Amino acid sequence: YRMVGIMADISQTKTYEKKIETLSLIQKKIIDKAPIGIYTANSQGIVTYTNPTFAKISGDNTKELMGLNVFDLPTYKQAGITTKIQQVFKGQDFSISDVEYTSFYSHKKTYRNFYGLPLKNEKGQIESALVFVEDITHYKEIENELQNKIDQLEIFNKATVGRELKMIKLKEKISELEEEIESLKK
């Protein structure tokens, strides 16, 4: 009896696998901790991934959002987001700003910016749409507050300018009357 054995050193392969696993964990942590909402949708519009920030922006939970069809959302259709996501599957990036949005489940109202781009597989085929969602509600509230203050200042300005013009006319009238009185004294 003879025994033939083949021995392979798999330590380097294990090292690479460990590095890949570590990088994958780091990527997941980065995406999960990102200060912007992130989700992916397949070519049928089904949400396949959401990060916690997207769920927070929406006021929904991640489980509710998974499996949701973004192509069926009325707000997406009205804002043109459905069309833009469909264009991602034709290789086009998109950006839509200042969208007033009401969440599907929680009915939370927010203002958002949307950015989308195609995600490709190893073969270079578009696999899904990667969508970034920025909550700009706070900025819109500040903008609206600022506009209200500007409107109030314009009203105040008109009132004070109008009053100032009346005062100028009144002073002119007083000067005319004083001149008339002086001329009568002579």
C-alpha cells in the first residue's frame, strides 16, 4: 500500500478571506452610520437594502421599507423620482432637489434631495439602483422662517417709509405756512 498526499498551504487564502471580511464589515459600518439615507432598489423597483438613517428620515422602520416597491409610491411618481430611478437602469445618474415628501407608512412630511446611480455586478451589468436621500427639512424650515422675517421687514419698511414720506410732506407744509406767515407780517 502506498499513500499519496497533497498538501496545500491555504494560510494565504485564509489571510485574504479575513481581509475581505474585515473590509466588508467596515463598509457596512460606514453605510450604517452614514449621515445620509441610503437604499438600493432592483430593476422592478423593490427596495433590497436601507440603512438606519433612511428609516429615520422616513419615520418608518427598516423592515417596513424592505420589499417596498418604489415604482408604486404616489409621491415618487408625482416628483418624477420613479422615472429617474428607471433611468438608472439605463446607466444614467440623477439628482432631484427640494422634494416635499410624505412617507408611505408613517406619513411623515419632509423635504429631501435625491441622488441616484447604477450599481453594477462583476460582469458590468446594472444590478440595482443606489439612492442617497438627504433630509433638508431643517434647512427648508430655516428658509421659510427667514422668508417670513423678510416679509415682516418689508411690511414694516413700507409702513415706516410711508410714515417718513408723510412727515417730509408735513414738514414742507409747515415750512410753506411759516413762509406765508412771515410774508404776512411784512
